Amino acid sequence: LARRATEALERVACTAERELDRHADDFGLSDAKLEVLEVLCCQSERRACLHALGDELGVTRPNVTKLVDGLERGGLVERLPHPSDGRMVHAHLTPEGADLAEEAVPGRRVLMLRLWDALDDDELARLVDLLDAVAARAARAATP
């Protein structure tokens, strides 16, 4: 059963990754970069410190830096100093980034809804709880 559960999870993850990346590619982005734009759209003043952004996305600091670097090169995000801590930097959505997110994010959300439409809300909530429990146990087991 453990092998079958792992294989099923991998199939769903691969399908989701492929479809989300295909959608983001239509806008010249990876799905990871589009997700950064989506998260920034939901933040106060459309900005977040890189550390908090990485936590929200579940990626390491080097990865969030690389994502922001790419978005900055594309003019979609700019780095701004933290308003009260000079050691920290915020990623801030530019007007171009906001326009692109407004166009691309709704389609991303539709793809995610379609991926899970075979489950009703109660089933989906149970699945999320189960996966969270597995992830928490795996994280505890990995901690030395």
C-alpha cells in the first residue's frame, strides 16, 4: 500500500507540475515564478521580505533569491529596502508584474481546481489533512 500511495502521489504531482508549467510558459514564466507573483499579489502593498516569501512558497533562501532574480530581470519584481530593518530586502511587485499576474493567475487557479474536481470539499479536506500528517511525520523522521 505504501508503494501504491507513493506512486499515486507521484502521478498526481507530475501531472500538476506539467500542466502548471505549461500554463506559466504561455506567459514566459515557470510555474514557480508565477507562484511568486501570485503570493506577492496577496501581500500588503504587494511586497514581502525574501525570507517570508521563501517560507510561504516552501523553498530555500537560495531558491527564492534565484526566483526573484529572474523576475527582477524581467521587470516583474523589484527589490526594495525593508522599511525598518536595513539588513532585509523586500520583493515588490511592479505594475508590469501585477498586470501579468492579473492575466495569468486565474488560469493557474482553474487548473488546480480542475486537478481536484473528482473530490468533493470534504474529501479534499480529508486528503489535505492526511498529506499534512504524512509530511509532518516525514519532517520529524528527517530531523537528527
